[in-house]
Amino acid sequence: MNLGIALGIAAAFCFSSTTILVRVGQRTRPNDDGVFMSVFVNVLILGVVAIFVPWPDWDTLAIVSFATGGIIGTVGGRTSLLRGVRLIGPSRSNAFLTGAPVVAAISGWLILGETVTLVEVAGAALVIGGLLWLIQARSAGVGPDQVAVPLRSYLIAAGAPLSFGLAFVFRKWGLERFSSAVIGAFIGSAAAYLVLVLIDQARGKLAERARSNFTAVSWWFVAAGVTTSLALLSQFQAFTYLDAWVVGVLQATQGIWTIALSLVFLRGDERIDVALVGSVLLVVGGVVLISVQG
């Protein structure tokens, strides 16, 4: 198997594991989505690893690109994703991530010069159709025992693919100028954590957030930080072999991994039905079609 493909799939599996771990941790933390602690762990792990790897020649634009990708992907993407995990569950929230390759394909074409063909446009249509099916089914409620989910919850979850797709492109662009996946991942996580701290400080919640996370540690959130660190390292390494949108295609398998993990670890918390499975299969089919070169 091509190493880039293996790394992209590994990133998807690790990110899926993160959402499962966070969902378990959220059961005892009603006011904490797990972002603060998981990103803190990212900075620690990636920072330690960065100490032992060689740094390429400094490139300011690349560093800014890594930081921008980290802020967009973490503050925008991961916050939307983990909030979506609480509001609509891991499987449904991860199903939205299959739209990230569409964003990556369009922005990669504009910024990186990566090509977008009619075949890929057809794949995007499948992705959008699958997401619309999922939103319609869950917003309306399916079956007499189901509670309708507000559209706002799905709009929050939809912020994740938009943010992640853009983050893919910024990270890929940075790696083209500064060839260190480890340092790129560390810079992105550090920049994102700084923004999270500033946001909590502006809201007057930083002291309480730090106290709740560091005096009564949620080890589920810590574990989520470990799996996310592994995911970021795999993702950045995949960028050295593949185009940004191809990495996005591979990460779209995250929805499938999450369904499998939910069946094992979240029985009674997730409802796996025709609408969910069908929509995920449709969008995964779409992103596979995107990967076909016309």
C-alpha cells in the first residue's frame, strides 16, 4: 500500500477514536466539549517530539501558514466537530466531514494549483446529496420514538468540513516551503491553543476552564489529545506524499470508522439506521469519485 494512503487512513482512524473518547468524557462534563484539554495535550506531545527533530531553514510565510491552518482546523474545525459530537452524536457529526474534500479540492485548485475535474464535481454532488439526506432525516425525526434535532445543531457540525478543508490547504502549502511535518503540526497546535486561551480569557472563563481541567482531569479528554496528536502527525506526513484534496478524501473514511467504533463502544448512545448508513455510503462514494482523475 502507498505510504501516503496508509498515513491518510491512519489519520482518519485516529481522529475517529478522538471523537469516541471525547463523547465518553462529555458524559461527565456537561459544560466541556474537550477541546481545551485535548489541544493542550497536543501541544505537549508535539512540542516534545519537535525538540528531537531537525528544523529546516526558517520560512516566515510557511510558519504563518502552519499557524493559520492550526487555528482554522482546531478552533474552527475541531470545536465544531466536538460540539457536534455533543449535539448530534459522533457518527452523525463525523458524517459531515466527508464534505471536507470538496472544500479542499476547490481551495487547493485556487491556492495550490491542484486540478478539479468534472468527475470530481460529480463526486461533490454525491457528497452534498448524502449530507442533505442525513440532515433531512435527522431534522425531521425518524420513527415514533425519535426526537427531531434542531437545524442549528447541524449547521454547527457543518462548520467542521469547511474549516478542515481549508486547513488541509494551508498545511500543505506550508509543507511545500518548510519540510517538517512534526514542526508544522506543533506550530499549528500551539497557535490554536493560544487562540483558545485568548477566547476563554475574553469571555471571563479561562480561570474556571483551567481549574476544571487541571484539578479534576478527564483522562478521556487526555486520551483524545493523544489520539489527535497521532492523527495530526499522520496527516502532516500524508501531505508530503499526496495532494491536499486526496488527504481529504482519505480522511472522509472517518465517518465509516466512527460508525464501527460507535457500535462497539457507544451502544445505546448512537442510532445506526438506513438514513445514517446510506448517507455515509453515498458521501464516501462521492469522495472516492473525486479521487478519480478525469
